[in-house]
Amino acid sequence: MNRAKFVMAIYALAAILAMCSIGYSVAAGSVLGIIAGIIAVCVVFMTAFKMKKKFRDQGLL
């Protein structure tokens, strides 16, 4: 597995954990946690897509 695919796997794991945090916050009844989880998912996805574009431009993907 090359470095680019490893980095993208880390981003995928971070996105899964952020989505799980939303579910946990719903179960706990924490509105602040739900909002923080949604923001975390958005940030992880935005940075992952930027990184994927960077890797594609460098020819690593």
C-alpha cells in the first residue's frame, strides 16, 4: 500500500468516527455534540477531498 492510499484510509477512518460521534450524541441527547459531530464530518470530508485532489495532481493515485 503506497503512502497516498494509507493517508486516504486514515481520512476514511476519521470520517467514520465522526459519523459515529453524531449517533452517540443523539443517543446521549447532546445537541452541542450533534452540532460538533456534523462540523467534524464536514471538516474531515473537505480536507480529504483537498488531499485527494493534491495526490491526483501529483500522480500518486
